[in-house]
Amino acid sequence: MMRRIVLSLTIAVLGTSVCHADNPVKTPRPVPATRTEMKELLEDMKRRPHRIPLPQLSDEEKHELAERADNYESRLRYHYVPPAEGTVFGAGGIRSGSGGEKGAQRTGNSPGANTPRRDFRRNADENMTLTYQFKTMLFWIVARTNNCQYCLGHQEWKLSEVGMSDDSIAALDADWSVYSESEQAAFAYARLLTFEPHRLSDEIISSVAEHYTPLQILEMTMSVGGNNAINRWKEGIGVRQSAGNTFRLRADSGVPAVAAEQSDTFVTPTSDRFRKAVSIVAPLEIFRGKPTGQVLSTRPEPETREVVQERIKAAAERTARMPLVDESLAAAWLKESEQTIPVTNWVRLIANFPNEGRGRLASLTSRERQTGDLTELQKAQLNWITARQDRAWYAVGQAYRKLLTLGQSEDQIFALDGDWRELSEADQALFRFARNLAASPIAATDEDAAVALKSSGPARVVQVINHVASCAWFNRVTEAAGLPLE
């Protein structure tokens, strides 16, 4: 069943910008249909109000944070995200690495002196073969699909920096025919994995396998999963667009040569070819032949208890679609990574990329170990809610078993699919925000966040966003890989 999230705001088609008010907005940001509209919305994001309130800093905290004292995301992690042992939070709010000093553990955008800054232009493992530009193009597709305008703006800068013209970027949105068949297959896969993960199947993976090796598909899947996680963190907390970045305007951009150097605004010239071209990436609702700017979610209604139990059983009997390393090698990798957890199939999957996977390994294990404001039961409930949204049956099975061990009855577990009458108002507000964020980052509105903030406070809301972002990666990667449930 297709659900429409009503949007009353209009944007560039009327030549206006989004209205910013003190009251929380009840509707998501508009979905721009054309490149011209998109650029105006990206520029408007520089004035976006942050969603999460921050406390006043003491002199000691200002000294500890130093140059990060004015960074919204660093402050959120510092105040509200409890650091697990050896955890460094990264740009997505969920990524982990090696340990460091207190400041490094809590402010991932600016790691401490003991934590080297990673160069994302280079692959972390020798057997990772996809290029930086290609994965950035996929990130652009993901952000456009999710309408995460913060991330979309950053991918615009990155693609411009590596030499892509405005027309080449515009073609990502409106004309894939200029790209190779293999690139088009990857774009379609990234969009489906982002917007409709419930449609993942053997046939989908087989179609991608016509152009890419199994390890390349896994690398692509992990990258796109990470993009979805970052979208949910950025959009969940309501990050304002950065300022001061520049575009390289090439000669073929239509700008006079004398001016074709750099631009610090998103509202750059768009060629006649793409000025009115409608996106083939963004999920657009069409009414009377025109895009409405309203946000769509195509997630189906929850399956019955009987169907879910059949899917969990089937997940335990299926064969993985992507390569898993030998159990002994995975065990050695865990030991080297100083992680004392069982050798599960998801561990065997990400161990294909031991360096890249190590950061994700620490992130996923620390998610359950953090002693923050969310209870063990709440985290297990969030795992179920997000996995059910994504139809990630490996994750659903894990959440089901965890909830049973925590003393939840089957009636209580399946009530999480929508019958929340027995839950507190605070949990209902948190779970509603989480469910919307899981389905589509843009579907979680300012008002959803405000209601959850009022009932639970900023720490729990930020930790829910962080948790849902982690689930977005786990659900997509494990289900695309078709992992058998242990």
C-alpha cells in the first residue's frame, strides 16, 4: 500500500524559499522535482534551524571541546551519545574506530591527536576496487532518493571537486542514458536498496551480478548502507547545510570563462537541457501530470504473525547471496580486532574487508554495549521496528530472539508492528519518530522530533536517531546479502 505524507509547503516552482519559524514544522521538506528547484532548496538548507536543543557550555567543557565547541554535531555526541569503550563516533554518528582520549571518543568529526584522520578517497582494503568518484555518485543517488538535502549538497561539492560538470551531475538525476549499462545497474540497485529494501530478491542481486563481481556488490552494498545510515543521522538531528564550500565551474557549465572558477552557492547556472528535466531518482508523487513535492513511502502494511514466523524460518534455511569468509578466519579477525563476540554470519560477511569492516564491527557491537538512556529492551524493540520496516528478515529474526530472552511474549513483540496501546506515551513518541526515520529520513518531521523531545528529552531522542541509523546499515547489508539466520 502506498502511503502519502502530506506536504503543504511549496518551493522553487513559486520562486519562494522554505519558511523557517520557531514552531516545529509538521510536514517534511519538499521533494524538488527539477535540478533548478533542488539547488534552491540546498541553498535554503544553510538557514535550517537545528532540531535538538543544546545545553550551555561550562568553561571546562569549552576548553575540552576547543574548536569543536561551535560544531552542532560534535556537541550532540558530546552531551547525549554515551561513548562505548574504544569507540570514536564518525560523520554518520555511528561509525567507530580505534580508541583515544575522551575528546576523541565523543567528537567524531574532529578526532583526537591519537586518532588519524581517514582519507575517504582511498579504499581501506586492497580487495575494494570501486572508485571514490563512483561511490560518491552512488551516495548522490541515495541522498536524492532519501531527500536528505544536507548529504546531497555535500556530494554535489565532492563530485564537482573531482571534475564532474553540472550537466554530468544533472544526468544522475534525469538522464542515465549518458552512463554505461553497468553504472545504470548500480544506480538502480542503490535506489532500490535505499527506498524499497523490501523488494530485495535473488533476481535483483543477479541482475547486478551481470556487471560486478561478488565482492564489488558487497562493497557497493556496504557503501550504500552507510550512506543510508548517514542520511538518517543528518536528517534525524536536523543538520544545517555547511557554508564556505565551493564548486569548480568548468568551461562546459555555460558560465563565461572569466567567471568559471569557483562558486560558494548551490544556485549555480543549469543548462537548458536540464533546467526543467524532472528527476527519475526522487520518489515523486504526480498529480494531474505535475510533481506535488510531497513525500512518498511505499512500504507495505505489516505482514501477519504467521507470515513473519514463516519468513524467519525461511531466513534460517536460506543460502547467502554474497561471500562469507571461513569461520576460522573470522574468529581470528575478531580476536585481532579485540572483539569477544560469536562468529555470526554478519561477522563473516564484513570480514571480507578486514580494515573497512573493523570500524563497522566496533560500531555494531558498541551499539548494544552503550550504557546510555535507552534500556536494553528499548534497543531490542527499536531493532524489531526498523527491521520490520525494511523487511530485513535476518535482523527481524535476531530481534525476535532477543525480545524473547528479555521476557517479552509473542503478543508483546507483534504489537510493536502498530498496536502500541500498552506502551507509555514517551515510548510511543520515540517509536513513532524511529519508525518514520527508518522508512524514510525525510518522513520524520520537526514535529515528530518535538513530541519525542518533550516526552523523553534530547539524550534519548539523539540516541534513538543514532540507533536507527545503525539499523539502516545493518538491515540493508544483511538482507541484500541474504544472510542465513543462525
